Amino acid sequence: MIVGWPAVVVGMLLALSGCATTWSRAATSDADFNLDNRACQHMNTQTVFVSSVLARDYVAVYGYKRCMIEEGYTEGGIWKGYSGWRNE
């Protein structure tokens, strides 16, 4: 069975879809979390060319999570961080 290109595109988009993860770290302010979150997003952003005229930014999920863990955060908490397609 040959898979058509629309199915391949849908599969790629599902694989690359973003997710929200909640984070916690003791003695951290909202401002500190926002700085760390943005830094980890920035370090793991890749530009994906969707077509010859359209490019979007994608935050690599595993790289983002690894960065947040290296900063001392644990999953589960009050702050929500996003990876995946950037809407900014």
C-alpha cells in the first residue's frame, strides 16, 4: 500500500505537535521561571520550512525538557511551559 503525501504531512504534524508541560522548582519566582522557560525555548528552537515561502519555528520537545531539568525544574507544578510549534 502506498501512502499519499497528505497522510505523510498529517503524520509529521502530529509527530511535531507541541505540548504543555507543568514545572516546579523550590524558591523560584514567576519572573525566574519565565526567564528560564524562554531561555530553554530559545536554545531549542529550529526553523522548519513548510514550503518555499513559509517557515515556522518549532521548539524541540526533548531538548526543551532536558534544558528545564538541567535548570533544576521537575515536571508537575504550577508553571506551564510550552514546546512544539511557536505561535509568536
